[in-house]
Amino acid sequence: MKFAKSYEPGDKEPEIYAAWEASGAFRPKVPQYPVNDASSRGVDAEKGLDQSKYYSIVMPPPNANGNLHIGHGLTVALEDSLTRYYRLRGRSAWYIPGADHAGFETWVVYEKSLEKIGKSRFEYSRDELYAQVWDFVEEQRGNMELQLRALGASCAWDDLTFTLDENVVARVYKTFEKMWNDGMIYRGEKLVNYCSKHRTAFADIEVEHKDEKGMLWEIAYPIVEDDSNQNFSEARPSGPSLRADGAQARRSSASSEKFDVESSSALVVSTTRPETLFGDVAVAVNPEDERYKDLIGKHVRLPLTKREIPVIADEHADMEYGTGVVKITPAHDYDDFEVGERHDLPRVQVIGEDGLMLDAAGPNYAGLTTEECRKKVLKDLKEQGLLRGEKKIEHAVAHCYKCGTVIEPMLKEQWFIDVEKLAELAIERLEKGEIKFFPASKKKVLVNYLRGLKDWNISRQIPWGIAIPMFRKVNEDATDSPDWVFDTRTNLTEIEVGGVKYMRDEDTFDTWFSSAHWPMVCTDWVEGVPNPYYPLNVMETGADILFAWVARMIMIGVYVTGEVPFREVYLHGLVLDEHGQKMSKSKGNVINPMELVTKYGSDAFRLGILRGRSAGMNQAFSENSVVSGRNLCNKLWNVARLVDDIVSEDDDFDTCTTLNTGEDWICRELDVCREKVELDMLNYRFAEAVETLYSTIWDKYADWFLESQKIYRNSPLLKKTLEMILVMLHPFAPFVTEAIWQNLSWTEDMIITQKWPAKLEYDPMTAGEFERIREVVNEARATLQVIEGGKRWKILYGDDSLVAENAELICKLTGVPAVESCEGQPRGLRLATMNSEAYLDVPEKVVAKYRATLEEKILAVGRELDALNARMMNPAYVDKAPVHLVKQTQDGIKEKQALIERLKKQLEVI
RNA sequence: GGUUCCUUAGCUCAGUUGGCUAGAGCGUACGAUUCACAUUCGUAAGGUCACAGGUUCGAGCCCUGUAGGAACCACCA
């Protein structure tokens, strides 16, 4: 086949991908199914599984509903390189693709589209909505899969797992049931992060804290002087939270409507949220605070209401902050919630799930938005003379990470996982070193996070997700039966158990709860059945979801399977724009990976995005690096074009041996390259592996070896070395290497299923000789560049067999008109560095002009010599440094001295 | 407040258990051209390795501190 003059990726990529897919190359050689047939999976009953034969990696499932972004591009580049590398290494490699229902993300998109047609989610039942979103996702799906194909992902499409697939749901329910039975699931009324726009709760991790400017107001709470010793908390009936009608608050028997500002004393509290005042159930001062010690146990009147609330002592009150007095609103603040628990205070909820004030705020305020209410409260307080001050401050405010709405801590009954045991299990495995992290530092970060982990709220109030398999008793009279039952019949809204009716809980699971099962569901893990693909060899994902995902996979994985879900974790950082800025729509600096693939080809994109990247680090990325990737592809294409040309002309012998100059050398260089790439892949040093291949192909194979082969043609070696290069680059640039493979006149099959190269044989002495030729050529080139006349001059050689034997090659590489014998009469400018008997045949007056350069060179070498001498003068160095280094220094001194001698001699001639 | 990371050429980054004169790509300057490739080839300039101490025969690398930057967690009434 004829090679075109340049490589055009666009024409070939889809065709190549289709051929790979059709050939079955993406499927693992040893399938995991049928799951119960252990013998077909190489399981030896005696020895168990030989893990070194398999390689498993899962794709962090992209949103089924979306397009791939640059982060996915990086993910595929990393994961597919690993997959293809281990496939070439002979493993049964299984790269399992996935698609994420992306609960909340997709829901937000869908809800927006509902809004557009003037509908609201509240017009439909949950099941209706679920069906609608399913269709919506189904329509959009496929996009993402096409894009993964364009990126060259060699994943097993037959095994694509969708996060709502039956087996996923079944597994999630099994785990939930196990936890329920183990007492690790509880329903609790707690403060949860609540977005009033999306009307759902979030896990702590889904909330974004932003520093914002705000106000700190000081509000006077009048002290009730005729305080009896009636205790607030005793007056309240025990039980769960109190809905806030204020009934439990002690009524002021003789409270005057108007507070006399002048004559009465008051406690001044500091607050950023005056609108929650109606939910106050106490004010707290620090027990150490001398200013307020006498007031502890007394009561104050809650402004704008007739309620009286106690003054309590609690460490939470910071003496330094504001006035040192803090209002306690357990239903709307996390700290206050805890204070409330410590002091057994009621919880008065004043803000509803729609973000509007509840009746508990009183008739004047109920129904207002929190913002309107704040304004009115402030105005009313001012009128009554109770607003004592305001101060601008900066504080962190929680926002919904999707819509930016301020997150309201909301009192809600939700399902929680008691994470204590889970975290403990995970920490134990991590500390045993069962999972290796890249970068290593992330392990510490993870353990630290797990140590402080709070219980996990897994309820979400959105229809798009896996239904929580819990049913609540309808009939309160059936006292013997449990309030809640676990049941997997979540397709029903109502079930009957033991003659008692139960209603389905309408909430769905936090997406991360189901994603935590990913490694086991993707690999079809079944209890008691040996599975060569579980644990995964590696989990590759973004460092930003270390806590949300990686932590949870480990906890759930160990809890369910008793094994860590993966042996290694590679975390990639963010892809930043070329100035190191985070990409965002608002900044307009978003790079679309598909555009780059279209423009430069998939390989160029992959090579480009891997360049300069290291584990866990955010890294800048620009089109430039893709251009350089494209250039490498074209270079390789032309290398192949030349090789194919040479071998087709001259193809009459078959044994592959090294015969001529440069051949042992290239074998050595390729072998060094191979070893380095192997080591780099073992350590997930992708950028270094690419770098090594780049310079080996370009600077060594093309620039030196192929140039030498234009003179000495060794077809078998050319074939073998080219194949080796192609195979080694294949994991990173799959398309161009396959395109070349298909185009070469002698190759068979496909490169994707070839074998990784074995060690090459070569003669190190001969390899070293070529190194000398390179040095002579380099010196000649550099010198010719600066002397008058440039390449006009010939090169002469004296008693130097290496130069004599390679005269033609040196002539070609330096571009001089001739390389010939000096016939026993050395003259001109000596190429002295390598102690070769080679001279640039330049007249004396040109050499004279070179004098200054020569003198400078002598000085430079002299400085190097001095440094080496100084080292040898140090007795401690000679004494303590390793012998080979000392010898190296000694040799270096001899060499430098000899070089200076040669240069000085040259100077004398002038 | 806690945890972690980063600071090396104009830019983006390598530099693996400390070991010769600290590297690459891009960019810059100069030069080349019927030859596989202008998506090319050659040559060069460009660095107090953030700073200050310490350990060591020897430090970009290890230790301590300082400065600057970033991320995450918790909190900010």
C-alpha cells in the first residue's frame, strides 16, 4: 500500500475503531461470564487465581445525558493507555465502560426543561417523573458513547453498566438491607443541607461554601426582671421536636406590649440571621464570661413575640465575637442544633421547605420569603428600639453547588448511615497499605477525612434515582408492627406486610451511595465466587472526588465484599486553561475535547493532554501540546513511509542481525526506552513515558538511525525496530499506530493485539562507537555554524579508522562536500572533543578568526577541571564517596586535561 | 482553625532511594532546503532550583523555619 505524504487522522479513525470493535479486541480474553463457571476463567481450585493474567479497570461513568468535557478526555487518555498497555503485555484486559444516571445533575437539567414548558414537578407523581426522565435520558444517550469511541477508548461495550441497571439496583438494595439488619441505617430528624429551589437535601460534601459580605446585627433581648425559678426545659414535654407554634415557650405573664428602651436592661445578641429569631429557644453566653454570669438562668423576652426564653451557659458562645451573646435556633443552625441537644431545648422551625416563613413566625411574617422577612424584622426592631447596631462582616455562606441558592439548614427526617464502622473498616485497610495511592500523599488526606466523617445522609427528595426500599406504616393503630419495613418492591407505592399497610418512602438514594458499589457491580462480583477481575487493578479518577467517591467505594467495598475494591488508585488533577485558570463557562475558557479531536486527531489530543501531567496535580493545558502530539503522529507516519520504501526495494534476506554502524546503537536505545516506559507505566508516569517515546522516535530513531540506514540498509532490522516503536507507542496513540500497521507491506493482523516487545540483543561496544560518530558530527555541525564559510569546508581524517569507515555517513550528516583522508598531512581545525583525528579543512586565516572561541573553550573546560580537582582535594570525599564515583572523577580529570592539551596545541598552530 | 500540595529557563512542566557541568516541549534568535516529513532539519541564547538556616564528603532532592500561591475539610452567631 502507498503511504500518503502526511498523516490525515480524520479519514481513518472511525474506520479503525469500527474494525477493532468488530474484531472483539476490546473484550477480555477470559470473560467473566457465565459467572458461576469458575473453570472457564482460569481458576485453579488448588492455586486460586493468578492475578497477573488479568487486568481490570472501570471507567468512572460519565453522565449518560451529557457531552464529554476535557476531564473525560484526560480520563480516557489515562485509562485507555493503561488498558492497551496491559493488553499488549498479554493480560486479559477488561476496561468496563459505564453511564451515570447522575441523579441530581440530570434532574436539574430535566427540571429546567419542565420549567420551559411551564410545568412543575409537583404536577406529577414520582413514578411519572421517573418515566419521563428515563425517556429524556434515553434520547440523549449515545452522544457520550460516540465521543468515547472518538477518543479511542478500547472498552468492552457489551459490558456497559448503567447506574440504574437492574443488577446495580439489586446490589444496592442488598447492601442497604445488610446495613439495616446490622443496625447501621437509622431514620433521624436532623438538620440537613436543604436547597429550597430544588427542594432536596444534600450531603455535606455537595455544599459549596463561599466567602461573602454580610451584616452582623446586634439585637436587644429585654431581660425579664421578675423571673421566677421556673425552668424552661422542665416546662416542655419530652419527645421529638416541637413544631413551632410557640406553645412550649413560657408565656410572659405580665409582659408589656412596649418595651421601655431607656429604663430596662437587655441582653444584646449578635446575629447574621435576624429572620430566624422566631425560632430562638434560648440565648447563650459563655460560662466564663464575667459580664453575663449573673444572668445565667434568667429569661429574656424574644423581641417581636410574647415568648420568654432562658439564658443558658454554653461554650459555644464566643466571648470575643460580637457581644458575646448568641441566640440559639436549633432548627436552623448546625451549632445551635448541638447546643439544643446539650441543653435539651425544643426545636422551633420557622422556615418551610419552600423557603417561606411558617406560621410559627407569627401572622405578620408568615408567608414571606426569608429575605423579605429579614427586612421586615429589622425594620420592626428598629421601630421598637431593639436594633442596637450593625456591622459589615465577611463570612462563609453555604450554597447549592448547582443553582447557587443559599443552603438552608432544615430540620428533616431522613435516612442516615452510621458511618463509624464503615470508616473504621476502611481506615484499617488503608493503614495496612492494601491500596497504593498515586500520588501517595492522598492516602493521608483520605484517612484524615475518614477520621472526622459524620453520618451520611442518603435521602434525596428527587424522583430521578434509585428508590429507597423502605415503607412506612400507614395505620398507626397496628402498634405491634414496626414503623418502617425494608422491601424491594419499590415499583409499588403501597404494600401490605403481615396484614398491615405500608406506604413507600418517596425519596431516592444519594447517587454516591449507589456509585460506591461500582467496582463490584461492574465486575459482576458475587459472594463466594472467585473473580479474577475483583478487586480492580486500578481506580483512575479525579482527585476532586476522592471523598465523594473513592472513600465511599472503599468503605462499601470492604463492608460488602470483605476486600478492598481496587489495589491502586490513580488520581488526576484538574485540566486548567493555558494560564492555569480553572475552566468555566462564565470565564469562556472552556476547551471542548471533541473540537481538538476533530482538528488534530484523537492521538494528538491524547498525547497532548498527557504531556506535562503528573498524578494529583492540576495542570495547565493548551492547544500547543496537541499540536506537538499531531506533529509526532505525522513524524511517525513519515518514518514508516521511509522504512516501507526501503524494505520494499530491498527485501531479500530474513534473519535479523545487526550489521552496520548505528544498528547496535538503536537496539540499545530502543531497549532503554522499553525499560523506561515499562517502569513509567508501573508508576503511572504517563507524561514521562510519552516523553521518552517522543525523544526516542524523533531524536534517535528518525534523526540518527534512519539517516544512517539511508546508507546502510538492513531491512529485517528496520522492520523489527519499526514494529517495536509502533507497539510501544500504541497505548498512547492507538489510531496512527494501527493505521501504519495496516498500511505496511509486511505486517499482519492488528497492532492492538500484538505483543509488547521483548529485550533486544546488541553489542554495547559497537553501540558506543556510534555514539562517538554522533559526537564528531555534532561538533562538526556546531563548529561549521560559527566559522566563516560554513558547510563549504571538507572534513579530513588522519589515523582514525572509525571516521574513515563512516566517511560517507559523516559526510551526509554534516552536509559537508566531502570527508576524505588527509594523506598523512593533518591541517585545519581539529574536531578535538572526542579525540578523533578529524579536521575541518579550513585555511589558516579562517582558523585564526576562531582563536577567541578556542580560548574561551579552553577556559570553560579549565573551570570544569578545577571543579573536579577541588573534589579530589577533599580527603573526606575520596574517603567516603562510593568508589565508582571517585573513579569517575579521576577519569574526568584525565579527560579534561587531555582535551585542554589538544585545544592548546591547536592554538599554538594558529 | 485542620489537612495536603506547590514555588526549577519567557511559558507549561520533568528531575524516581541525595552523586559528574540541572533537562524537555513550546516560545525566542540565527542558519538550512530538490533527499520520508516545513506538521521538516541544524545551531544557539536563556536557570542564585522562592528565601534563610541545618544535616552530609556532596542538597533542586532530606530536616527546621520564613515568604508567596493553590486545593480540600471544619467553622465563622
